[in-house]
Amino acid sequence: MTQKVMAAIWGTDLSTILLDGSLTKALHDAGTTRLQVNINDTAVDGAMRINELDPPIDAVVSLWCSDPQAALTVLTSRVPKVAAWAVTERVPLDPALPADGTRIDALSNIAFLRRPADLEYDEWRRIWLDDHTQVAIDTQATFGYYQNVVDEPLTAVTPHVDAIVEELFPMAAITDMHAFYGSGGDQSELERRMTAMLESVMRFGAERNLDLVPTSRYDRIL
């Protein structure tokens, strides 16, 4: 059975480490069939970032594997600090993307969400997955959208996270709010979309207590 694992990474020179062919081979040998590397690098400088954790997350690695602990053993041997979760993935928007290890032409935002204490889990999940999903698609220029419900932590010291969301935007969205929200240069439409999005995320507490990490994304089938 294949399990999706998502790991937050802290460290320096991560592009060299995480995109190295020897890591890919070691993960393949440990039972990993697909690898996704997301790095907060210079290509996304200027994009909005929100840091709840200190120090902030430097990269995120997603693994599809038959043996999560074996894969994590490989990963933790290469980088200074890892926090990982087993997740269940839902994919409302899944574009065809290259899987040869080249950089995806996109701003890949990864958000780590935490449920507010005053909102029951089932209601939080219902609002997020059932009510909010279409609002996010309708109000932003998102062309890839991945929702990951956290099932359990997999590392000894793991920050509390309830869900991890990834959204793909055009690169222009780094500096252009109209490109981010898909409002076509219309200021009133931009404001309408921003308001609708904010009102929706406030219903399940995703406007606070979160980490938002802008990244470059690299996919590889192993």
C-alpha cells in the first residue's frame, strides 16, 4: 500500500541536497515511487510569506512510498531537521505536469493549517473541504490545488498541523495581485475576490495560526 508523506525541512543549501540524484536513488531503493520537492528559493523572492514556526520552514518534500519510515530514514540522513506527517490527499485541480525533475513553471504556495480550538474537527473539515474549496478555485488564478488531511505525525518532534494545502499560481502572481486572483486588471473585481476569499477562510480559521511557504516545485517519478 502506498502512503503519501509530507515533510517540512529546515537547513541550508537544500537545492543541492534535495535535487541530488543520489537522494533520488536512495529513496527509490527504500520503496519510494514518486518524489516532490518544494524549496523556498530565490525564484520566488517577493512572494507573500507567513511564518508561525520559528525558524521558518525552508522546504517541503512529499513522498509516495510503501515504507514511510524507511523513506524518512533516508531523508533525515541528508538534512539537519525534518518534521513529517502521513496525509490523505484530495486533488480538486490536477494539471498535467512534467515529472522529470525540472522546475514547474509556477509559484507553488504551501500552507500548513491548524484548526481553531473553538471549532469541532468535523465541522472544521466540512467547511474547509465542502464549502471553501470552490470559493478558492473561483476567486484565485489557481491551476493546481492539492488538499492534504493530516492523519498522524511520523517524526519524534513534530509541530501540530491539521492539514497541508498546495496551490499552483502563475509566476506573475509573485508580484501582481491581479495575476494572483485572476481579476484581469479590474480593481473592483480584485476587491470582490479578495473579500470573498477572506470571508471564506475566516469561517474555518485559516486566516491565522498558519505557515505559508512560497516555493519552487520539482516532481520526479522514481
